[in-house]
Amino acid sequence: VELAVLLGADRGTAEKEMSAALEFERKLANFSLPREERRNVTKLYNPMTLEELQRKYQSIPWLEYFNTLLPSKVQVRSDEIIIVTVPSYLEKFEKFIAETDKRTQANYVMWRGAAASVSYLNEAARKLQLDYTTALTGKGEREPRWKECVGVVTARSGKKKFRLANAIGSLYVRRHFKEEARSDALEMVGDIRTSFLEI
């Protein structure tokens, strides 16, 4: 609620609509299999074609969904066999979605998107996130902003065609390492190589 208000929502409306979105999430969570049933690999192995999936669970255009989600070079056809791990979840989900008003669904999606983006927002939003995390876990500190930024840049860059981790590492070394540490490191690497060659 506080995040919605911070982002410009009316408090009364936010309380009512976020309560509905939270209830939506609770119900979704209840559709999941219990942990002990998720350990049964056989129960989670339900092969079917995308065409069969579409026939059974018609509310979602599955072929379009997967082909939009996948990279353009990787496209699937309706005869593609997939593994549906929990068919009962899809049955319950389909019925639930049909009964839930679109506003609640939209609020839930927006709330999840906003919550996932909080660490990129201003200090007030980040404080709300810290307060929430502290209440849930008891951990009342967060990493310094610079560490968070480096973590985001290096983690995300691995999926792209470029690597910022090396550039950031290079900047760090230039600023914080003395020349003698560099020569010591090079000597150590040389010693390790020599040892490997002797094996």
C-alpha cells in the first residue's frame, strides 16, 4: 500500500485494491502442490503437445505465448512436446482467472512489477523495501548503493552480448591496487602455471 501511495495512488483506493491483489496472490499460492508432492518426479512428468495444452487450457493462447517469450530464432510449433509439471495448477488457475475481475488481475501484475523494480527507484521507495524486508526477515541492513549497482550491472551483463564485469573489475583494479600488488599477482600466476606444467 505504501509503495502504491508513494507512486501516486490514493491511500483509500490503494488499501482496498492492494488488499484484493494480496488475496489474489494468496489464492494462487494455494494452487501449488505441497512440497512433499513436488519431490515426486514421476508426478511432475506430464508430457503433452502444445496443441493438447491449448485444447485442455483454452484461456491462454499458448503457442503465441511461447513464441513471444522465446527468442525469435527459437520458435515452437503446435506439435512440440512440452512437460507440464502441475496440470492441476493450470486447471485451478484457468477457473480462478475467469472468476477474478480484470482490475484485480491488472493491479496484481502492476504490484509485482513495481515490487521487482523498487531497488532501482528513489531512496523513499528503497526505505519502504528495507522496512518490509526487515519485518519479514529481521535483516535490517542493505548493501551500500555502489555494491548494489555493481551487482546489478555484473549480473545482468552475463545474459547480454557484452560483459561489463570485466570493465568494472578493471576500473576497480586501477583505482585500488598498487603496482606491486599487480606484479605479486603476476608472479603467483606464473608459479601456478609452472607447477601445473610439472604435474
